[in-house]
Amino acid sequence: MILRLEPRSIERFIGALLLLVSLSGCGSEQTEAPSAGEAERSGEAHAEEEGGEARAVRLDPETQKEFGIELATAGPGWIEKSTSLPAEVRPNQDRLAHIAPRFPGIAREVRAQIGDAVKAGQELAVIESEALAPYPLKTLIDGLVIEKHITRGEPVSREQAAFVVADLRDVWIDISVYQKDLPLVRLGQPVVVSAGHGLAEAEGRISYIAPIVDEETRTATARVILPNPEGIWRPGLFVTARVEVERREVPVAVPKTALETLDGRTTVFVENEAGFEARAVNLGLAGDRHAEIRAGLVAGERYVARGAFTLKAELERGELAGGHEH
């Protein structure tokens, strides 16, 4: 049997065939892959969420340094909690000398002024006495003259100190402890002292706690003896004392600067072959500066301790550029 097709039927058949071919090709369209140079460029963000794959950021060493990326190795650490209390710098009263004349008389010479550095045995004034020949008024300690109550030609007596000399190579940090904080403060506790205004922090330990509470302020005094070799802790300066009230060791601890939030989950950036992998973690104890990691990061792994925010920004920027949806 021979089937004959009219010219119009042939045209319709060919048109249908072409339409079928074009439709079948639409589902297999592929996007052009990035070049090797683009894939390796600094700051590229890989957001391979499909199939549960890791999300990572790759930065070259030069860019890491530029962004202030700092790495650390995960391991045991201390979780510390503290309370901040007001404090004041005072001269060490055990190294403070009130220098008065042995006998009343007239100040014949005054040889020291406020702010002068003096040495033990140095003459500060000469006193002319009716009972004795003129005699020198000396300091028995090294230090600075912080008070002066004597002028040439005026009378002096044993009841009034002519000079006050303070050895400020160490000072007292007197901390005002509120009633609610008294149960938390104990001898030997670490304290971090800060004054702000660009001054570096200093560390010490509580060496004394007053047995009574001041009736007016309703606070007790706790004291830290702070080395002051450069004289930056000046008496009268108001400071803040951060008293450590709790301290526990945990298997894995990281600084809080390592923690970021991605998709509502706490995340740490962990170094691996792909770059810096954004890995969700489970937190345990949290202190002032560190947090415990109970899952998601194990001891020995390298992670970003500082600069994680930059990596988060690079990751999100790369995902937006790649058209990924969350």
C-alpha cells in the first residue's frame, strides 16, 4: 500500500517535528562555567548548599592579612565570668611618708617642691630651732613629693607634716564592692583594671577585703596592689575593676569574636582544603570573652578566631552574586 501525502500535509508534519525538537532542548540548556581565573580569585565565596555540601570562603594569604584574619587551634580553655565595679587609684599607704620636723622652729631653707623625685637621705628643708642649731629635714624613703606644707621663713611644728613623700612604684586600687556583690568577692580573685582613654589594662589579685561596710556608701573596700613602674596609674584616677567571679575549664573554648550567625545558627569558620568552611556549632557555657563549643568543632581543628565577620560578608556577597537562594 502506498501512502501519498499532499504538499500541505508535508508542511504541517515538518512544522510539528521542528516544534518537538525545540521543546526537548529547552530542558537541557546549560549555563557557561566560570573560568579558572574567576574560580580562584581572592574573596570568592562558594555556597554549595545543594546536596548538603559545605559553604566555604576562599581567601589568599595576602587578603587574609589585609582583613585582619587571625587563626587559632581549637582546644581546652577557661570560661570566665566577671562583675565590673568602680575603683580609685590611691598611694600605697605602706610606702607613704609624712615628714615633720623633730623640733619646732623656723624654715630657713626649702629645697624640694611638689613633684620632685627624691632619694632616701635627701635634705628637703633646713629648720632653725631655738633649742638646737639649724638641722636638716630629710626623707627616709625614695619617692615623689606629693604634698608640701612649708614655706621659707614660716614657723613649723611636729604636729604638721612639712612634706608628704610617696613611693608610687606600686599603688593601691581600692574597689567599692556593693552589698549584692560581697558574696562573690574573695581574696586572691583575679582583677583586670582599666581606665579607658587609651591606657592599657593591668592585672592583679585581691589582697584585702575590708571587714566592715561604709555607713554612707554602703560599700566595702576590696584592694589590689598594682605594680606601677612607669607611673601611669596616678593616685586619684577613677578606674573600673573587672573582678573574675567564676572560672571553669571546658574541653573546647573559643573567643566570642569567632562566633557569627548564619541562617539563624551560631557559626564558626573552620579552615580546610576548601578554604574557610562556615560550620554551625552548638554552644555550652558562655563567659565574658569566651564560649564553650559542645558540637561542630573539635580539638585540633584550625578556626578563625578574629575576622569572622569579614568572612561572613564575603560568603553572603558570593552567594548573592551566584544567584543562590536561602
